[in-house]
Amino acid sequence: MLSLTKKTLLLLLYLTTLLASTAYSQVNGHYYFLEDDSTLVIQNNDTLINPWTGGFNAVQISTIDLNGDAYDDLFVFDRTGHTIIPFVWDNSVSYWKYAPSYVNEFPELGNWAILRDYNCDGKKDIFSYVSGGVGVWKNVSQGGDLEFEYVSDPYLRATLLGGTVANLYVSKVDIPDINDVDGDGDLDVLTFGIIGSRLEYYQNQSQELGYGCDSLIFEIANTCWGHFLEDGTNTNVCSLLDTCASGSNVPDPKSLEKHSGSTVLSLDLNDDGVKDVLLGDVSFDNVVALYNDNKGVNMNTSMISQDTAFPSNTTPVDLHVFPGTFYEDMDQDGVRDLIASPNTDNGTENYESVWFYKNYGTNTAPLFSHIENNFLQNETIELGTDAYPVLFDYNNDGLLDLFVGNFGYYDFNNPNSYKGKITLYENTGSASRPVFEWVTDDFSSVGSAGFASGIYPTFGDIDNDNDIDMIIGDYDGKIHLFLNSSNTMGTMNLSLATAQLVDDNAQTIDVGYSAKPQLFDLDNDNDLDLIIGEENGNLNFYENIGNSSSYSFRLRTQDLGGIDVSEWWTTIGNSSPMAFTNSQGEVELFVGSANGQIHHYNDITGNIYGNYTRVDSSVNYTGNTTNSSVAVGMLNNDTLLDMIVGNERGGLKYYHGSTDISLSIQSTSSSVVELYPNPTKGELHIKGKAPKGLKVYDLSGKMVIQKSAQNMLDVSSLPSGIYIIELNYEDQTIRRKFIKE
């Protein structure tokens, strides 16, 4: 019997930790990935309906017909990462089914987004924040083809007191109410002003001017609508009745405190035909209901009573912090229900953050009953904030299991703090079809070990005793070692060996903030080194200079590969490394980042201290958000590299490998990039900003054209067929398909 050499043992460890020489297929040096929501995840003996949504933190919910079947579907917008998460209703399970294919049909939106039908054509349009005000995208869909057209260039305008025309201002922190407040059939706007704590009413003049409901012509009809004052300092109890003297003008607004943040929803709570209001405030956990009189809906209306523990007939909203409310039919019974969710992702509830109240009454006389705190979240992988996936065969059965660290779950016992943990999903499927089954949400009791928030694991045999140990990084930038005492592959008995790992000079390894480590033999000397990502976006390389059974790490560079994944305007990059060895024995590297983009590098082997070449592969992102972290491996036995991506929303997305470049296109709104004519016989024009450079590939992945910045390309020399054009901009790479006739 042959004995295991150190080299052979390390290769086996590579196999168990994903770093093996598997035949990962590439096209022209690139990998291509397609979002896949079909892989099963089992939790508490139930199969999750929507496991791979990417999670939810601070959501805003509207309904819209996505597929043209005349039934409303679900549009979820998460303020975390400004992310769109669509669902269609699935009658087979009587539940909302995640529908990622619709994400790229929407324009890029920011901060808040509300869907309303402003022109009475039966199709929901988009109202969302744009710099300085409100942008509107008209729904111009035909049949099942979803399409939007921007119609408020540069933003909505309104006639103010005195006849001045200016932008209709809505803070990016707030959520305004967009509704037919006066009951005349067109959409009005209720929002708090720039200064003060009074609600402004912008009346739509479309009906009054004889245009029906198809126009957006606003004038400020009341700068103190409802005659109440929201203090918002020590309490969110409102002062009612005549707080603004004349009822039509705010007296000396410069003397009032600047508005700090509110959410507004108007609805009829008592069936009197007049809109009442639900308010959320930036500093409070509750929702305040203000009840209107029935004397008028414009200048004469006044709030006459309030409920500061709404809805008081059931479990009131108590959602830390800054709740927003949304009134939509969530269970397809024809009656609108109430959803509450935080309007911020900073220092707030992050894993039971979508509260569902079923309406047992009517749309104009609702009777709400609290059903659950985790609507949609209870059918997905939901791990708080910053999910950090790692693929590793911990039980030595030949299948890659899924470990997920995180920044943390909101800690109710310590306000504005989070508790990091590691969740384990065991792969109970097969080599060709993974099935991930939840085992624990606190692997090895790391969550109770007293570390800082942010628990980011990596695995490897650090002491060469034929079992797998664990290293974790934390948000404070420190590294911690857990040694495995089992001495047997496939079993783990971890205990904390080093609370703070030190280097060869006995100095604590400290990379600043957000240490995201990976154990990997970067220098190919048969021991495991440390590559550590950090908040600033660079990579740190600690070489293992020890011997076969005694590790010792020495800092070699804080600028590994010349990599910096931060944007030009910030020092925050949150680099998250994932190195692996391809089938040619060469090292490649994926790096997640703060902006959600995943960077791909090669030219590493034999060039450890040089600059690596960025060869970004195509990941067909649909709704991936900020703070991406990457795990890769061959999960379905098709020789293609697959990918699981974590993000700031605390969830995961699954991508399977593809060799079809034509499918792996990063879509974009037609208002951003448009190719014409398409098909073309010769000239191909690029509408919009000229890219820094462009490349054209045929469907085999072969590059056939490469040019510098320009808006017109001559493709007359190309054979007839389908091609992919890759447009490189400062902040993104966009790929689109065109046809050469």
C-alpha cells in the first residue's frame, strides 16, 4: 500500500475544499454563469419555495402585471443595494414564486420605488427617487413584453405658492404617498417638505384641466395638509388641529427644524370616503395612524384623532427602526393587506423585517390581523446581513456542502448591534444534482464565542494532521483559528485555538475592518497561505513560512495583484477573495466587492507579486446587490464551474456554469444602451454615452473585433450571424446581442 505523501494529502484536501484540478470549461478565458433558482434547499423538513432570492432587509412592495396575464404579480424593491426582486403568483402552491427573469426589464432605480397607474391604462407605472426629486417611468408594455419609458425628464415639476415652478421635492430618505387623495381619478402626492414637519399636498391638475387622468401636472394645494405637526424629536405623537394657523401656509418655515425622515401612506381606515394616513418616523419603531374628518379632502380637512400603536386591535407594528407601510393584496383574495418593513438597512431588524397583516375587512374599512414577521423571508435563505458562502465537503462524502457566515443578525438585546454566526447546509443530493439541507444556524457555536460582528470562515488542514481546521475573520479585521481534534477526514471537533492569530513577528494579524480570509496554497509550496480581503478593497497576502505541522504566517504584501475593488469615489471596497486552481493547473481568482460586482483575475501563476490581469467573466446578475461574496465549485457534474453569491441582504443566489455566451448577457435598460439598426448590414450605432472600448464576439466566444471609444462600428466585413458586443464603461461592462445580415 502506498503511503500518502504530503503533496498527495494536500491534493486531497484541495478536493475537499474545492481547490482541485476539475475540468472547469471556459470560453476564450472567460466563465459564463446563468442564474438558477431550481436547486432545492430544505429547512426544518420543508422545501423552501424561493431559496435563492438573495434575501430581504428593507423592502417596499407594489403590485404589477409582469407577464401580461391580467393578474397582478409582485414587485419588491429593497433599499439595500436598490434591488428589484419580482414574483409571480403560482396557483399550484398558492404562493409568490420568485421570477428573476423580469429584473432586467426594469430601469435602474434608487432609494424608493412605488408602482401606480397614473394614466388609467391598466398598467402600473414607476415612481422613484431621482436626484433632487421624483422620476416617472411610463409602462408601455405590449402583451407579455414588459417595457418602460422615462417621461419626467429630468424630474416631476410642480407649481408652488406664488406661481414658481420647481421640482416636486421628495427626500431620498422618505417614502412619499402617491395616491388619488381627492378622489377625482388622478394621482396626487403627499410628502414632507424640505424644512419642517408638516405634510405637503401636491394636487394633480390633470382632471381639472380636462386631460382626464393621463397627465402629471402638479401644484401645491396645501403646505399643511391635515393640520397636524409631526415633531419627531422625543416622540412621534402628532400635534393635531390648527398647528399651521391659516391652514394654507407654513408660518416662517426657516424657524422650523429640518425634516429628518418619514414614510407616508394614505388609505381610508373607516369607510368615510376620506383618506387617513399611516406615518413611520426615522427614530421610532411604531406606526402612527391619523384619522381624518370627513369635511373635505383638500384645504379643509383636519386630522382629529390618532393611534400611536397601530393596528391596536392586533399586534401593533414594533419594527426597529423607521417602518414603512404598504397597502397591497398579498394573498390574491381581492382585498388589500398591510405590509410593514424598515425604511433603512442601518442598525435595524434584518431577518424578520417583513411584517404581514391580513385584511379581514374591506379596502375602505380594513380589519388587520398580524400573521407573521417574515413574509417572503420564511421561504428563502435569510441570514440577516452580508451572507458569506463557502463550499466545502465537511463530511467527506464527495459532495460540496454549503457554509454561510454573515455580518450578523440584528441583536435585540444590544440596540444597533449584530451577532455573527455560521450556518451549515449539508448537501444531501447527488453529484449531478445538489440538494442543500439546513443543519444549524450556529456551526461550532461560533455565534456565542464573543467575537465582533462579522463572521467569515475558511477551511483547510492548517496543522497537517489529516483533518480540516477552520479560520474565521471578523469585522474588526482580526483572524481566529479553530483546530480540529478529530484527526479523521469527514469529522469535525473544532475548538478555539487562537483567539487572535499572530504573524511570524508575534504581531496580531489585523487588516483594519471586514477581514475575509481564504486558506490557499498561492505559492505552490505545499502549505496553505492566507489571502485576506478587507474593507478598503485590497487583498493581503500572508505566506505560510512554517513547516508541515507548524504554521507561521508572514505578511508579504497588502496589495496582492494590484487589486483594488473600491470605486474611485470611496475607499470602501469590501474585497472578498475566492482563489482556485483550474484544469491547466493555473491559479485564478474571483473577488467580490462592495458594489456587488464580481471581478475575475488570471495571470497569477508564476506572477504572485505582479499585477494580475482582470478578465471579468459574465455573471448574468439579476438583482444581485451590494457586498458580494463568492463561492465556486462543480456542483452538478457537468464539468462547468458553478457559483453561489452572497450579498448584503443576507441571502444567496445560485448560478450554474454555461458555455453559451449569447445567454450570459448582462442586460440593461434600453434607455441606457440601444443598438441600431439591429439587424444591420453594415453600420451598427450605439445610442448613448460612448464606451471606453468595445469587443465583438461570435457565438463560439472568439473575439472578432476590438475597438477604442466610439459610437459607430462597421461590421460589414463580418459573416452573417448572431454576435455579442461587449461595451466597457467606467462603472460597468454591458453585453448586448446583434444580428449581422
